[in-house]
Amino acid sequence: MVETAAADPEPLKPSDWTALSDEKLLGVRMCDLGLSIEGTEVEQRIAQLNAELDTRGLTFRPHYWLSDEWFTPDGVPGIAIPFYLAHPRLAKLELAQMLEVEGGDPRSCLRILRHEAGHAIDNAYHLRRRPTRRRLFGNPAIEYPEYYTPKPYSKSFVQHLDHWYAQSHPDEDFAETFAVWLDPQANWATRYTGWPAQRKLEYMDRLMGELARAHPRVKSKRQIDPLTRLKKTLGEHYRRKREHYGLDHPDFYESDLWNLFSDAPQYAKNPSAARFVRRIRKEVRSTVASFTDSYQYTIDQLLEGIIDRCRDLNLRLTESEESTKIDFMVFLTVQTMNYLHSGRHRVAL
């Protein structure tokens, strides 16, 4: 008797998974989601990006496909868009798993699309081979770092995406500069006057004027890791993603906790520090993320460790909750900035 290989199960229809609980949805394979860009809000954002390219006189248009993350592969003049932007149920799951939805609103989505379009046009015209491009932005052959420590006050780079992303690599510097140049609201000629970054923007302006009359050298419509080929489950995807954005060494703050809380007998009847931090967790996470330009998930991991340590040490409040909340916000901001500037934080590259 000849055994036949088991066929892959029939892909789930959207109606099969949209009503699932988070727990059950995490068991669904990404290739079984049956998603497309057509008819979604992200399709509207793409149309807006194309209109901006047209306004700038550029005939080049990237091609798009759904995948697990935002990215533009080397040598490909196209953009991968994360799957969760193609359905509200998946955006809700992304929020639950990662505490934010990257590109989930029109403004942030366009900012990322402009950035990725910079990579795509770089690939389409082999721009990284040009001597002036290499001199202004750096050698694109430099290996991407696993970590980088940004300099927030540097004027050698434009400021577009969060985390001072232009500073992470010469290719990211180019893409960020393109995004600022393309953004109709950027007013870059005024904002960056006197900055070293102004030279990069002026070069970009000249370069794009030249490309408006040129046909792309690379016209491939190749798709890397399209959603239809991703066999991993949503649970596997998020487990890896959380590991990427988590903390490496989150326990360097303990000595400072004693400045905020105490385990002395005279405070035994005061509120528990662990319970207090847990109660204000969401508010302070969001506020400090805004202050420090950090991922909420990274800060939440820091908070998780703080809560655990407060509980282990049986720490309690020594002042009123109102004043302690203010002091804790300062403490968390300092700890987050120390962590970011230590070079140990993970960066989405």
C-alpha cells in the first residue's frame, strides 16, 4: 500500500478566524489568513504616497505585498507591508501582543511608506553606487548593527521616524532623508537651515530631479516572504517579535528603587509598591514612551521587572501616591534613557 503525503489544510476564510479569541487566533498560520491589500485602508495610504511621488515629478512606483513586517529587501524596488494593517481584527491582536500598532493610523503609516519608498527608489536606480551618495551618507556596505546608540541632538541627520532612525545605518539615513524631502508638510528648506543634514536634503532634491527623467534600472516585481508562503503561526510570529523588542539586561535599576520605596516596618501599612506600579503601568508606559521616543513594549518589559522586584523586596510607598507617581515617572524616564543609551536596546532594522 502506497502512502500519500498529507495535503495542507484548506486555507481559512476570514469569517473562520475573525471571531476567534486571541488564544485561538494565535494558533492560525499566517498563510491561512487569506488577506490582500485591495479594499483596505492601507491601499488608500499607498494611493496618497503615489500622489506625492507624482507631485514631485517622479514616475517610479514601488510594488507592494503583505508580509510579517515592514521592510524593503535589498535590490528589490518594492515594499512589504505588515499583515495586521489588512484587517481590524489583526490590528487589535497586534495591539494586544505589542502594545502598539506600527503604522496603524494614517499619519504614521504614511511616514513609514515614505521611508520605505526611499529604500525602493534607492534599489530601483542603483543609487548606492553613486560616489556623492556614498560620501554624504556613508558606505552602504557597512554591516547593519544589532544595536546602536543614537545621539538625539545631532544635526547631521534628519528626524522623521522614531528612535532617531537615520543614525542607525547609511541606508537608513538615505531613506529618512528621502522621506523628509517627499513629505509635503516637512518644510525642510526652512527647518534644516544651517544643519549639516541640509546638504543631504539639497543633494536629494537635485538627485530626484534627475531621476524624474530616467527609467528605473531594476523593474523586478519580486516579493520576499509574502504572507501566502509564511507557514508560521501568529503565536510563533509574536513570540519571536517580543524577544526582539524585549530587554537584555533589565535588572540594573534595583538600587534606585530604594530611593522611591522602603521595606521599613514604619511603612508596613502603606500601599504595596508592586500594586501601585501595576495600577499606573499603562499611563506611565505611554507617557514615558512619548518622552523618550521608545517602544512601549520595551518600557513595559522594564516595568514588569520593576513590579516583580518590588514584590520580591516587599517594598511599600513612603509618600503620597500623587507625589510618588511624579517621582516614579522621572525614575522610569531616566532608566529608559540609560537603557537606550547603553547600546543594549534592540532596534528594528
